[in-house]
Amino acid sequence: MNTNEYLQSVLKSQDLPDDSDELKELQCHRKDVEALLRKHFAASSPTIRYGGSRAKGTLIREYYDLDVICYFPHDDTAAGETLEDIYNNVEKALSTAYYVERKTSALRLKSRDPQSFAKDFHIDVVPGRFTDDKKADAFMYQNAGDKKRLKTNLDVHIEHVKENGVLDAIRLLKLWKVRHGLGVRQFAFELLIIHLLAKKKNSPLSDQLQHVWTELRDRSETPAVADPANPTGNDLTSLLKAEWASLSATAGSTLATIQSSGWESVFGKVEEKTSAQKVAILRSAAAAVTAPTRPWLPEV
């Protein structure tokens, strides 16, 4: 197995298929969350959909979460007069069923059950309000910092990351970031990776990773990175500057590790499935088609 085949096997080990237990649990909670919000804000008809790594294709098994976007019509006031009201009212609604942790713009959901109190459900609910009836741009409340609101566009974010041509590199560098406990905000990190690999899209995956780490190690100044949905109003460079020393030092040690000990010293050994495991998977797949879907019935 050559280096790039190894890296592809690492990526495959980080896949979270639709039929995985983790994703099934996430989707189950997501349905509960949507039902709760639609019932509580029935008069407002919010738009509720996937965002984050699930929508962008950057999900990894080792560190996964689900962003649930809850945006209200631009002329609706039933959910709240202001963005802060909306944020607080969505928190109150969710608190009837979950322990809610307030983040900068999102609300993290955890268990309220005394037997599993504060168990993380890996779900962030992001409230907001559309700027007009096109339902494209939206404002989100910011409960920290000088700005109290932030203009953004979910579809622009998703397209910018999904269509950049370096998703594999983003997923592996996300895994690297998680395993080293680096605190840089993921979206800012993704934008940085896209910027650094703008001329490396056709390079082998191993070359892409080493290029990013070399740039992180050797650059004396943090590259400017802006929100593609709001380039003049949301400069994200400060989020990178705050973590640049850690990123640079860790990138340098990673390159040295590859040089001295090889790629497995960075991402670890990928376990091959045993013959028994492969047989079990095949049997499970065969059992799943014994009662095929009837083509005349609509999909649920």
C-alpha cells in the first residue's frame, strides 16, 4: 500500500455511513428537535435544515456533530422581536427537553436525564432570521464580542466547501486537528485549507497535506480569510491568529514525524476487517434485501 492508498484507507475508516448507529441516533434526535421547534413556533413556520459538516461533506467518525439550522421569516416577530429574542426563545423551547449549552451563535443539546445528565448529543441548533423573502442571506445573533449580529448564507458556505476540490484534505486535516486538540474554529480552518490549496487541487493527497503543514510552519503572518457569504463584514483572520502559534508548532512536529517515522505515526494503523467481520457484513447485506422495497410505494 503506497502513501496515498494509506491516506484513502484512513479516510474510509472515518466515514459515517447513513446506516451507522451514530448517524441513526443523530437523525433520531434531529427529528425530535425539529418536531419540538415546529410545535413551539407553529405560528412562525421556521426553515429547519442540515448545516455544518453533514451538509458540507466534511464529517468524520472521530469528531462528528450535526448543525440544525432554524431560520425564521424576515417579517416574523412571533419568535422574537430581535435576534437576541429569537436566540433566547429558541433556547427556552429546547430547554423543555434538553440541557442547553449556549455557544456564540448556536445552542448545544445535551441530556437532561439524571441517569445520563449532560451527555452530548452532538447537535447544535443555530437560530436566525432571513434578511428578506428570498430566504438566502440570514442574520444570526452573536452573544459574545462587539458584534451582536452576523450576516451569513448557509448555501454559500456549503457550496464553497463542497465544490472546492479538496474535501479529502479537509477531512484528514480535521482529523489531525482533533487528535492534537487544536482549538482553531473549524470553518475558519476549512477556509484556510481551501486558500492554501488553491493551486494544489490536482496534487496527490499526501502532497496537499504536506503543503498545508509546510505553509503553517513557515509563514510568519496569518493569511487573510473572510466568510465567503459576507467577505466585507466577517473577517475570520483573527480566529486563525489566535491559534497560529499552536498550528505552526504542531505542523512542524508533524512534518518531522513523517520524515523520521512515516505516515502511520501521524494517523495510526488502519485496522483491516477480519474474514469473519466481512462475512457478517455480507450476511447482513443479504438479509436486508430479502424484503425489497415495493416500487409502487413512495419512499418515506
